[in-house]
Amino acid sequence: MKVWVVVAAAGAGTAILKAAGPLLLHGRPMSPRAQRMLSLLAPALLSALILVQVLGVEDGIRFDERLLGVGTAIVAAALRAPIWVVVGVAALVTALARLV
Amino acid sequence: MKAMEQGYRHGARAILPLIVPVIGFGVTFGVLAREAGMGILAPVVMSATTFAGSAQFAASSILGVGGGAVAAIVAALLLNARYTPIGLTVAGAIEGPSWLRFLRSQLIVDESWAVATTPEGVDGRRLIGAGLVLYATWVTSTLVGALGARILGDPATLGLDAAFPAVFVALLVPQLAGRRPRLAAGLGALIALALLPWAPAGVPVIAATAAILVGWSR
């Protein structure tokens, strides 16, 4: 149930965000400040998501094998590796570290 | 009529080099969303209705760690907030009556917008041609990933819990050109770190959006 609420609301909300420009604001430009701040949403959110998923556990913070995996992913991404390589090495390194 | 068709086809051709990475991305989403407990159908419907990779990954990852529906929805919509300014740059190039403009605007994603942007502005037909190809590819590859996920086995022993943050790393790195995006990314991570030990799941990520205030002054 929860899954479908998320799917429906994310779909409807995204449709509105995408259509807002072509439908409602037809040609009226946004202020430079608003544009600047909106363009920073993605980097701020993505880095927060990374941090939460690398360190987060149900009851707080834990440093574990995920750190090694994602560290490798950062190196791969900085070398402009394709996305499935970045994801693949992260999973592989994490899995291997758990075996050791 | 001829020129119109040519515009669509031009866009469809321009997007072809990006198809293989999009397939990889879509299959990855299908696999991870299923591991996050979304089943098979919901990830596919999400790809067909939300049609925006990073937001879909964000929502399903929050669900996967037991976060609430509101946190997942807010995170997805904040990540898609960029489509409003992007949509503004396209506004003049999308033609037709309102309902058609609404449908066509759904084909705006980062990649279709990128290949449709020319020095003279955005080419609306190119955007639609590229967007249709991307849409079909994205939905199909999500289905393939969701169906194939079970073959993989236990997510923790396979290191799949590190796969979500790795996806976000791959999405973040190209965004870090320039001082201000880096500052926003660093501050966002700091806010999340400060809240993570005690705030409810999902809140640290949403609070991290306060980092966009580094764009307040020029």
C-alpha cells in the first residue's frame, strides 16, 4: 500500500513539475536567485542521500563495509566510468570485504 | 510535415549513443527497487509515470530502509524540482493545445533536454523524438531488471546495499563542476550527518536541502 501511495504521488507531482513551465509559466522567466538555488538542489540532495545510505542503520550510524564499496565507487565515478561499472565495483568490493 | 518528421527523427537518432547507459540504469533501478521491497509492478509503473531516474532511486531507497511514504515522496519531488526551470527553457518550443503540451512536457528528462539544446535554443521536436525513445527504453529495462532481480539472491551478501549510494555517487560527480555546487554538496552531507543519529528516517535528507541557501547571494 505504502509503495503505491509513493508511486502515485511521485508520478503526479513530477508530472506537475515538468508541465509547469510549458503550461502555466509560458515564457515568464524565473528570478536568477530562484534558478541558482534550484540548480543546487540536486547536489545537496544527492550527497545527503549518499551519506545516509553509507552510514545509516536502523538505530543511528555504523561504519562498515559499505564505506569501502562506496569509496571505490567515488574513484570509479571520478574516472568517468559508466554507471553500471560504478555500481558493480561498489557491490563487489562491499561483498568481498564482508567475506574477509 | 516533412520538416516536422525530420525533427522527431533527428532527436531519436541523437539519443542513440545514450541508449546503452539508459538500459543499464533502468535494469539497475528494476533490480534495486525490487530488493527494496517494491515488487515487480510498482517499479515499472513508477518508471512509466515518474520517468526520472534519480528521483525514482531516491524514493525506493528510502522505502528500502524503512522510511515513511512522505519522506520518500518529498525526496523524489525535491530531486525533480529542477524540471520546473528546465521546463521554462523549453516552454516556447513545445507546441499544441494544453493537453498535448502537458503530455509532451512529460518527455522532458535531463538526457532528452541535453540533446535538444542547440545554440539557438531548445528544439521541441528533437526533444520529443529523443524523449519517446528514452521512455520506451526506460520502462522496458525497468521491467527486465525487476523480473531478473530474484536470480541475484541476498542483497547484503552481494553488497547491493552499497549499490544505491553508488548510483547517487555516479549521479553527483558530474554535478560538481564549480565552487557553488561543491559547497552545496558538502553542506548537504554535513547537515545529514548531524541529523542522522537521532532524527526520524528521511528527515536528514530533506533537511539537507537547506544547503541550497549557498546560492542566495551571487
